[in-house]
Amino acid sequence: MVKVIWICLILAFRLNFLQAAQPTLQALVTNGPPETRINVVVLAEGYQAGEASKFVQDARKVVADWWQTSPYTDYSNFFNVYLIFTPSVDSGSDHPSRKIYRNTYFNSTYDSYGLDRLITIPPNDIDLLYSDGQGKVDALLKQLMPQYDLAMMIVNDPEYGGSGGQVPITSVDYYAPAVLVHELGHTLGDLGDEYDTDAPSSSTESANTTRETRRDYIRWTRWISTNTPVPTPKTTMYASAIGLFEGAAYHATGWYRPKQTCRMRSLLDPFCEVCQEALVLSTYRLLRPIEESNPVATDLVVSNAPVALSLGVMEPASHNLNIQWSVNGVVVPGINRLEMNIWPAFLPKQNNNIQVEVRDGTGLVRNDPTNLLAEVRTWQLTMVGTPEKPTVFFENPTLSEKGVFTSLLRGTYNQGFVIQYSPDFHQWLDLETNLLAGGVFEFTHNRVGARQDRIYYRAQLHP
Ligand SMILES: [Zn+2]
């Protein structure tokens, strides 16, 4: 009997140990297959085996705060979030200045490079070994989530702190989510700090920090109203203006930022417009708006039958994308949709270039020099033979005593049409937009009181 109990105890211990030692991957938010989304991995540092559920809660808080911050409110659905849990022997992190040392999985530490709030993992000034910190991160990502785009780390220590860099880090203090969103600004958007406290730092020009004072050469000049002086006084008059405010990149003078307040300067403020723009552009650097196009082949031979062209797109959470089709460089007006049937009989030439452009018209971006917010697909359609034109004609036109005009539209054309009328063959006014159903559409125009006027009708076919 005693022997059996012992075996059970040993087995239980062994199972626990195996469970604890095994790093695990878990999806926190899935917005789509990993191939079609920006994949973010959150790593656990300084959590003991029994604190796995606390880690999930902490990560959830951070992600919720991140996605409630503009511009990510508009683009949260572009991301998937995964968690990797690796238990540590101790809870928390090292604080060398107070001689506090904890045995943790990635050997994180506060007090890096002489700054008490700077949390880093090796290699750093305290532990030079890549294999103690970043090496473990890289190995875990390679093993569990090779499709990751971005990794971040939550350090289970209640003291305020964090860092940017390759793997942004935050602790679990009250401001942790806000810290991480700030750090993500560095990592995702390549944004600079907008702090004006002098600190030893090798500052570089960035999307939101500059030494440039000539208005036309400032990176964010398109955001600066012509009424706003440059440099801009830090007065209440310009409290919400975009301008050129002195003090940025750890310099009180000689460096400038776009706005008086910004998340890259203070944890309780939203990102300024210039930083939001940089973050939207960086999102589109990672994920393009067109997910798929059909047919996949782009050189098509067409004869009589209509050819269906279509797109699958990554629509932001907050707004629709603009879709514009053109045939041989001529825009097809009014077709803001993802599919189009091309009737060979309507193609103007034997070889035709059909193009569709998808564009995010967000007001958050004014400068997009490399056209990141747009993507284009083109097909070359070569016509063989002489295709038959699809037909549409009016049938049985009737005008009743009461002035109601009716007619059937009949034909083989399966795209939309708009029925128009004109008193003089010059000015045409839209009456009705519709489709033939089963090859027929019953058209009615009530002209009570005007039956003595002569008017003309026509149907304009949508491509
Ligand atoms: Zn900013």
C-alpha cells in the first residue's frame, strides 16, 4: 500500500515537472490564419509555473490597451496574438541596485545601463551572454511560432519599467499596458522618444524627431498649418496644433517634435498625428491590403464568355477600402466593388490591360511617398475571334391614361444597368439602378401630370 502511494506521488511530481518545463504556445486572439495576419507573440518572464493564468490576464490587459489606442483601434483585426509561457523558478526580476536577484527564464533585469527603470534581457551590460536571454527568445520563436512578425515580453514584476528594441518589454505595474504601447511605437513605427530631458543618447532623425527647422524640409510639413509658426511656441494657443516644438530625442534644445503632447513623450497621452501616421504606414509594411486575386493567372485569353475578376482584401476594422477599376488606363466610374465581369465584346482592343487599385483612404495618413496604402493587380486580356455583344432592349413600352410609363427590359447582360431619361437627348438623369433577373426587368416610371411632355429613356450598362 505504501509503495503504491509513493509511485503515485512520484508520478504526480514528474508530470508537473514535465508540464512546467515544456514551453507552450497558446492563441490569445485569432483574427485569421497566420499567413494572412501580423503575428504577435507575447513571452512570459518571471512567472512561476503556477502563475500561467496570471500571465494570460496580464497579456490580455496589455493587448486590450494597445488596441484601444489610435491608430490600432482601426487596424486591430490585422493582428493575431499568441502567448508563449515558460515558467521561471522565481517570480519577478533582478534589481541589482538593491541586490535583489531572481532566477528567471530569460534572466531579465532592471537597472540596465545605469537606468533603474530600464528592463532588459541579455546580452546587456550585466550579462553579455546572448544564450541567457535573446538566444532563448529566438529559439522559442523558431520552434513554436516561426511565422511571428513581432515579439514582446511581459516581466512579472510590480515595479514600473520597460524597454523598446527588438523585443519590447514591460513590467506588470499599473502603467504596464501604456508602457508597452509606447515601446511598440519604437519597435513597430521606428519612432523616436519625444522626451526633452537631456540624457546621454545617440539621437537619430526619425518620423517624429528632427533637427530640421526649414518648414518645407520638415518630415511632417504636410501636417503643419500655414498659420502655425515654425518653430512653434509652446503656448496654449498651439496646445493641439501640429508644429515644430523644441525638445525631443533626449535634448532640451536643437531637437524638435511635432506636438506638445504624444504617447512617445507621456504615457497618458494619445499618439500625436505624426506618430499615428508612421504607425499606420508600418502596419502596411507588414501586411498588404490585397489578400488574394482571382484568377491567379494574369495573362488570359478570352473569347465570348464574360470573365470574372475578383479580389479578397484586408479591410480595416473601422472603414472600407476604396476600390477602383480601370480598362487600358481609363477609370471605370462608380464601380467600388471587389469583383467585375468583363464582357469581351465590350473590350476596346484585342489586347487589354485591366487594373484594380485598392487604397486605404484613411485620414490618418497624409504622407505616403512609397504608396504603402495602395496595392494594384493587373490582368492582360487577349481577345480571340469576334465575341457576341450581350443584349439589352426595351420591350412593350406603354404609357397609361394616368401617365404611368412601363416597359420590360430583356436581354443576356448579367451586370447592372442604370435607366436614365432625358427631355432633349443632351441632359440624362438617373432613374433607377438594377439588374436583369432571369433575363428580364420590369421598369415603371410614374409621370402623372406630365404626360404631354416628350422624354427619352435609355439603359446604361455597368461593366
Ligand atoms: Zn508623436
